[in-house]
Amino acid sequence: MSDILEFLKSRRSIRKFIPNKPVDWDSVSRCIEAARHAPSSGNLQNWKFIVVLEPDLKKAVAEAALQQWWIAEAPVVIIAIAEPDRAERYYGVRGERLYSIQNCAAATLNIMLEAHSLGLGTAWVSAFDEDALKRVLSIEDFARPQAIIPLGYAAEIPPVPPKFPIEQLVYFNVWRNRIRDPASYMRDYSVVIAREIKKTKEALKGVAKKVKEKITGQENK
Ligand SMILES: Cc1cc2nc3c(=O)[nH]c(=O)nc-3n(C[C@H](O)[C@H](O)[C@H](O)COP(=O)(O)O)c2cc1C
């Protein structure tokens, strides 16, 4: 897909996978490769990824994820794990509590997008009991799992969930400053002119319709 925006819009959270359709290592490694190239604070790359394939372990992961059993149905489950101590060394509390989470979030999304480009489905799962998940995967104390990413071929693609319109999300220059017409505010005259042309065309169409109705009305008299 050449249009990145259309590509981003077409990704959905997948929670149902085609059973017995495995994902090859090449695809998994491409997803990890995508994670490896995500931005990270000071390029610290303070993350690790566990690829879970063992069915019993996947079930235990699903249980730790507050019994989201569908996770265990994915052929592959990737766990993104932060190493906050490394970020703390360079950036203090902000590195430990914020950058580590952000770094893993960037890597997680890269995994999901690469998977999507390969025709694979994923979901981002962060509702889990952290201690339980750490026990299941023997994760050392200092490391903190951030996201569980089940990976497989989608058996069901949900419809686009509601997304807030752009006008509700954007302020200009300062907090709460909503602009009703961003295109004209940004002096984007091509948009403004195109809009005016469209309005004029519609008005002309309306006039033409009325004239036609009048003529055919007179002819029928
Ligand atoms: C931080 C975070 C945590 C999430 N945790 C879960 C989760 O535990 N279980 C789940 O089914 N989906 C989870 N999701 C997925 C969201 O529900 C999903 O992205 C959202 O409904 C929008 O749907 P879309 O991804 O198809 O656009 C999570 C997403 C994010 C970003």
C-alpha cells in the first residue's frame, strides 16, 4: 500500500486468529526488526522482546492478562519489556517512569505496523497482572513488561471503531484554542478556493434543475 495514511487507518486490533495457520520465523523476525528501528530516548533501546510459542506458556500469559483467553489462540505472542534502570541512569526519574514506557510503546506500534504490512493481525494488550506475567516468563525483577502482542492471521476483522473527529482533537497555538476553519486560518487557499468552486457548482446545478423543471412544466401545459 503506497498511501501510509490509508495503511494506518486500515489496521485493526485483531482478537480472533485463523487456527492452525502458523506464522513463519521470517515474518516474526521482520516484526522484531521493525521494533529494533523504533525511536528511543537517547537511542538507548532499553527494551527486550520475548517470543512465546509454547502453547502452555501462551495460556499462562493469557491468564496473567486478566484471563483474555483469546491471546492463547494466536500462533505467536510477543512481549515487549522495558529495562527502566538503563533509562534512569541517563535521565533520572523521567527516564525510568516515562521514557522507558514511551520507548516500548514506539517499538510495540512498529511491530504492529510491520505485521499489518505482512498481512498479519495483532492487538496491543496492556491489561495484565505485571507480577503474574513476570513469574510466567521468568522476567527478572528490574525489567518491566509493557505490552503483550498476539500475532497471527486474522479470522475476523472488526469494523473501524469510532474515532474522534480532528476538530475535537486539535487546538491552535495554545490550549483550548479551537479554530473553526483551519484551512483558511492556515491560508491554505487551494482548499478554500476548491471549496468555493464546489459550492458554486452545486448552486449552479440547483439553478439548472429549477430551469429544467420550469421548461418541462411549460411544455406539458
Ligand atoms: C495501552 C493500550 C492497552 C490496550 N490493552 C488492551 C487489552 O488489554 N485488551 C484488548 O483487547 N485490547 C487492548 N488494547 C487495544 C485497544 O482496545 C484498541 O486499540 C482500541 O479499541 C482501538 O481499536 P483499533 O486498534 O482497532 O483502532 C490496548 C491498546 C492500548 C494502546
